[in-house]
Amino acid sequence: MKTSITTYQKNVATFIHLSVFTQFIFPLGNFIAPLLIWAALKKESIYIDNHGRRALNFQMSTTLYAITLVLIAIPFAIWHLVNASEELNLFNQSYESFVVPADAVGLIMTALIFGILLLALCVITLFCVISAAVSASNGEEYKYPLTINFLKPLSLSEKESPLDSSTKA
């Protein structure tokens, strides 16, 4: 049984994906806006329901990855900061011959590496959200890469109502 996807459903699914950009307007907009749209309109079609689930799964996954990167970076930064402060010994050094200690360079390198990784995550997120919106507007399913399925997308058989399944027998 082939179900036709209406233009309205395509537009709603596209808008769900694009609504994650509200994070630039207010905090947690990347969760709140798609969640509100999805919760209000998910019962209209499985197409809208699946796109909403996938968009939310991707946003939760990327947030988890970003938090993990920051939590990994913190011990490295603290270690380099402590070693740099010991080597600097600000009270006994003249300011005329100030040299950046090797551990300060390590701190800078740690910040650069983790900053580049976070920037790469942002670029991947931007690319994937735009790709998902284009796929949704074309009536196609889109599976985000590296996504943890917190909300499992439904298949057509899972969405059937009890009345539909009793009439098939």
C-alpha cells in the first residue's frame, strides 16, 4: 500500500528540520521548537512523526557529543593550566624577558584542537539539517548520520489503528 505524501506534510516536515535554527534566537531552541511542532502535528501522518523523531534524535545526539567533548577537554585544560602556572611563577619573573612556557602552548593547543572538533560538529550539524530539510521537502525519508535513536522512528505497521487491523482479516 503506497501512501501519498501531501505538500502540507512535506512543508511541516521541512519546517521541523529548519526550526532547529531557533537555537540562534533563544537558548534550547533546537529542542523546543521542533518538539512543539512535532508534538502538535505528529498524529497527522507517520511522515511528519518520523521526521520529527529523527530531527529530535539528531539534536539530542549532537548535544550529547558536544557535552562529551567539553567534558573530555576540561581535564586536559586544567592539567596544562596547572603546569603552566607552576612554570610561570609570576612573582619571581621579570616582565622584560617574558617567554610563553611550553605548558601554556599545550593549553593553547588543547583549546585549538577541541575548538576545531566543536566547530566541525557545528558544520556537520548545519549540513545535515539542511540536507534533511531538502529531503523532507522532496518527500523523502532522511536518516541523520551518527544519531542515537532515543525516539525510535515508526514503521507503517506500528502506526495502524486497531480499527484498520480488524478490517484486514
